[in-house]
Amino acid sequence: MARPKLLIAASGTGGHLFPALAVAKALPDYDIHWLGVPDRLETQLVPGIYPLHQVPLQGFQGRNPIAQLRPLGQLLGAIQKTRTLIRQEGIQGVFTTGGYIAAPGILAARSLGCPTLLHESNALPGKVTRALAPWCSQVAVGMAEAVQHLDKKTGRTIAVTGTPVRPEFLGPQALDLAIPEDSPLIVVMGGSQGAVALNQKVREAIPHWLETGAWVVHLTGTNDPDAHSLSHPHYVVLPFYDNMAGLLQRADLAISRAGASALTELTLTGTPGLLIPYPYAAENHQRHNGDVLVKAGAAEMISQGDLTGDRLQKLILDWLGNPTKLKAMAHQARSLAVPDSTEQLATLVRQLIPPTHPN
Ligand SMILES: CC(=O)N[C@H]1[C@@H](OP(=O)(O)OP(=O)(O)OC[C@H]2O[C@@H](n3ccc(=O)[nH]c3=O)[C@H](O)[C@@H]2O)O[C@H](CO)[C@@H](O)[C@@H]1O
């Protein structure tokens, strides 16, 4: 049986790349090529596993038509390059997790009659997803709340699959940090790129938590100039940490941005979350994501503008003193989990691009 050839278009952030990598791993019998952009996270995560093809691409910003000419030119160039790639490599279909890179992937595939699968992880689908969903063979979403924004546009059934995570989240993981088993553990995390503004507010509160005997693991991202301004034996500061599954499984609670992948992970690990959505995210989509967990009783949410060190400090101390509340939140978080999301999407890929039998 010939190995089917799949192009995965996923770029930029962990929120786009980790779900795509999880699906790719579930398709070991496929020849996978990757479409990305120079200088983004995919250049660290993809080479050595899949051939990475890069097209320069940036988003359309502002309303000035002259300023749009450059991104428009780049998009047309990227579509042309992707068409050439599809033809030269004999690609049979495209899977994308949305964002700008989805545009050349979907449009080039569609122009050549190849099937496309688009997965959108956010509760409020991004602009590219809303614009291009009608051109896709199948659209899947991470959260049911996204369906209302897409089903009328596509006129087709939208699959609600949850969002794939790294496979480690699906089983218990040991934590390679020396944190005593009976100490409360608070995890602070931004998105895959960190969150400097959030870090500043949290640092005001951390000493109060440490005084009670709690431990804090703070994932600061790589851009925080004050990352090491605080030190304490129970305070672990890391720019980025890979074993998120082990960390969130062990944590009593997490203070987090509200990116779709982070929230999906909190549901799988049953970790109560205090969510502070990134206020400049496109169309405030992180707030929509956070609403889903808040409505279910799995998390609480505070706007960055309303967050003070003092308020944060008191709120978390109150949570730590209320194990019944934390247990209930953990239970509600788990009730939202979709552990077979990766398999569901891999199945959709297999349906759209089935292994071909030699004649
Ligand atoms: C700022 C912004 O617009 N971010 C968006 C971006 O994802 P972004 O990558 O910012 O955020 P997500 O929460 O979706 O993903 C973060 C990922 O990074 C991982 N992580 C983080 C820190 C760390 O030290 N180690 C680690 O592995 C998390 O476990 C998670 O898997 O795309 C997502 C999917 O469209 C959106 O929902 C987010 O709103």
C-alpha cells in the first residue's frame, strides 16, 4: 500500500504547533511535510522529524490599503510556492490548525482539488478560520461554542473533536523537580511565549504564598528581564518547561493565560485555573476560551486590568485554604476533557486522505 502524502500547515505558537504535532504522530503511516514560516517556533520543533517548507508570511494589520500590499504580495507568493510544493511532492491533502499559515495551505490545496481539514481550537474562531472554513472539506473545532460561528458559513456539519495535546498528557507523568509531595504547588504560566505583564503582578503576590509553605513554579517565558528578581528555596523559575503534563498533574492550581491549548491541558489534568486572558489577543478570543471553563465551574477569570498583586495574593490564599472548592473545580475541569481528540482528528485525516491501493 502506498504511503499517503499529507501537508500540515501549522506555525507560530505552541497553541498551533503542539496539536498539529500530536496528530502527525498519530499518523505514522503517512509521509508528512510541514508548511511554516521562517523564524517561528516550528523551526525549533519540526526539523529532524518532518521536512519543513518555509514561506515568508505576515498578517494583515490596520486599515491602510497601501500597508496591506506587502502581506497581500506575500500571501500570493506563499500560495504559489505551496501549489508548487503540493505538485512536486505529490501531496494528497492538507491539515491545518489555523492562523495565517492556513491561508496558503487551504487555498493552494483547494485550487488543485486536494482535500483539506481545518482544526480551530478557540471558542471564537480566528479570522482566517472564519474566512476560509467554507473552502475546506471538513472543519473541526476544539470547543462546541465555536460551532455557531462556522456552521452557517460552511453549510456542513462541524466536528467537535476537542483539541489534541502532547501524548504525555494522556497518562501519569513523574515530575523531575524536587518538590515535596505534601506541599501545595502553584503553577504560573503564560502562553508558549510567556507573559511579562502577568509575571509582574504575580511576583507581588508570590512571597505571601511562599510564607505559607506553598511552592511556586513560575514559567516566565524568555522575554522577562525581571525573571530572576525574586529568589526563595520554594520558588522555581524557568523560562520554558517541557514536562507540562507532569507539572499540571502535580499542581494544586494554575494561574494561566487562556490560550486554547493551555485550557485543554487544564481539563485533562483536572487542574483548577485562575485565568487572566491576554488582553491584546485578536478579538479578545482568550476571554471567550476562558468563559467556557468558567461556565463549567472549572476556573475563575480576572481581567489583567482588574488584577492587583494584593487581590491575587488573597484570592489564591483563599483557594489554598479551601480544598473542597479546589476539588470541585478539578472535577468540573475533568468533565470537559476530550482525551481522544488526537485520534478523532487522525481518523478525519484518514477519511479525507485514505491510504491508496496500488492498481
Ligand atoms: C497570545 C496568543 O494569541 N496566543 C494564542 C496562541 O497560543 P499560545 O501558544 O500563546 O497559547 P496556548 O495556551 O494555546 O498554548 C501554550 C502551549 O505552550 C505550552 N507551554 C507553555 C509554557 C511552557 O513553559 N511550556 C509549555 O510547554 C503549554 O503547555 C501549551 O501547550 O494560539 C492559541 C491557539 O489558536 C490561542 O488560543 C492563543 O490565544
